[in-house]
Amino acid sequence: MAPALVETPRSNVSFANKGIADYKEAYIGGPAAYKQEAEVGGTAKQPPARYPNYLPTWDPEEKYPPLQPFVHKEHGKDADPTFPHLLENAKVTNLTSNIGAEIHGVELSKLTDKGKDELALFVAQKKVVVFRNQGFADLPIQDALNFGGYFGRHHIHPTSGAPKGFPAVHLVHRGAEDTTARDFFEERTNSVTWHSDVTYEQQPPGTTFLYLLDGPVAGGDTLFASQTEAYRRLSPEFRKRLHGLKAIHSAIEQADNSKNRGGVVRREPVTSIHPIVRTHPGTGEKALFVNPQFTRRIVGYKREESDFLLKFLFDHIAKGQDFQARVKWAPGTVVVWDNRVTAHSALLDWDDGQRRHLARITPQAERPEETPFEGK
Ligand SMILES: [Fe+2]
């Protein structure tokens, strides 16, 4: 019954082509905006792409069946909580007091399985961890996927571009001399789009990897918010009310947005119902699990009731700069976050035509579960 509550989105094709329809997505990209010559050969102002093997492709004939359930293994549960295999040679700096760490002195791709277990737990605790000076982007793509596959089944994104032959790599790509930011800001005051990745899936991602291939000299930072601290900031009475509530997460608007601007839909869009509060299986921490990009409706609430409560939660997460961190990218940076207990937003804050190109490896995790309210 409940998924039928998701309304058909209003079509708004001309705005959709600019990425400014009802569904907000600043990085509109897609095949219509992609210029292969400028990427491979560069332009008068911009050099060629540093990693042409990672340039995006979109094949409209490439279709995938619905995802099937799988059993997720939470490697963080096997970790030594003193992190000897991960942090032996590491210099760790906290980004803030309650979210984020930056690490120098660790080569991710060299981690043993014990080190990977510790990585899963450390990232779950810190929420987002920035690894500098990595050789990850220089690995053969298959080796990078083999590394990420330790943490869960690879998610194949339904709409994004992917390197040819590697559909499990999700690309964030804004080409050289792309000026779509100007179109976007004709209709929007900001590019902030808080979300956790693909929460419409029944088993959304857990430990997630995003690494820089090319980026502007300044700009294009990524914002992260701790959804556990967002939960803890709420009063016990309010948290008690949230427990037991479930919400519908929808892929429909993202798929329509892709179709409207000439992009692909590799898998039919789905909706899933998830608890509003989920518990992390490795840390036992509770976290809010709603986001404005994909969460549409609270099950059992009337429309106005649902809109009212979700707007409060979305604003609470967006305004909580005292449980957020801002990550600056640099060549060799790999950012690892736990998508179960964080939200993030890209920022589209430069429009001088510099390329921005990142790759994401997105292992799926368990179906979100809630444990009972603990009375405090
Ligand atoms: Fe994202």
C-alpha cells in the first residue's frame, strides 16, 4: 500500500534540462553536457583530463534487473578497536570535535583485511575520514573495485556515467568549460543538496569511497553532517516520538531528472520504506535516516503532517554546522564516509570552467534497522 503514496512528480522539462526542476540536483552533467574532445584533448584554457580511463560513458542499452537482497557482513564488528593495523604509522587530525578526521601516512590500497576491518569501524566512529596522498586513483580500476568490494556488494548507480566497462564506478563529472552553474543559479540561490547516497535502495550503502581525479584550484568542497549527533541533539521526548516512524525514500525523481535531460535509467526506479531512526550495526549508535533529496513521506502521516515533521528534520540537519565538517579536495585525496550515519552535500561554487571529476565506489550494506528507544 504505502509506496502508492509517492506522488508522480510534476514534469518540468525546460527547468529539468537546466537541473533546476522540483528535484534539486546541482551537478546536472549527463551525456548532453559531455564533450569528449574537451576531456581527452583539453581546450585553450583547460588541460586534458588527468584520468581519461575514468571519463564517463552512458549506454542507453545497458539495463539491469531489480536489485536482489543479500546478506551484508559488517566488517567493523571484527575490528580491533585500538586500530593497530590501520593507524600504526598514521598522523590523525580531527576535523571537528564530533565529526571527521584527516589522515596522513596510510596507503589505503595496502591495507590488509585486518586493516580494512579497522577502517570500517574507524569510519563508522568518525563518520567521515579524509585520506591524503593516496595512489588509489592510479590503480587499475578493477583493483580499486576489488578493494572496495571487501566492504559489501557494489552498487550500480541507475543514472550516473561510468567508466567504460566498469558500471559499478559512479562518476561525478563536470567537464572543462562547463558553465551550467550559471543556468542553475538563475533559478536557485544555492547548490546545497543534503542527502545520503541512494537511500531509496532497500540496502543503501555503508562504507563509501570517493576519490579525486581532477578538481578546480578552489571550490567544489563537500559538506558532511553527522546524523548520529543530529539525533542526539534532539530532546528525549522528541526522539521517543521519532522511534517507530518509517519514511518512504524514492528514486523516481532522480530517474525522471535523468530522462528529462537525455540521460540513462539503467534500472527501474524503486521506493523503499526505512525507519527514521536507524542503528549502526558496528557502533550501536542511533542516527537520523532522512534526507531532502530522497525521503518523501512519513508512513501513516497525512501529507501536511509528514511535510511538517520532515521539514523540521531537514532544517535541523542543514543548520547543524556544529555537527558538520567541510572537506577540501586535493590531488591524491580519498574520502571515506559511512553513508548510514552521515549526510553530505556537494557545492557548486565555481563557474570558470575548471573540470571536476571524482569516482565513487559504493558498497551496499544492511537493510536499515532500528533498535528500541533507550529512554534518554
Ligand atoms: Fe552523494
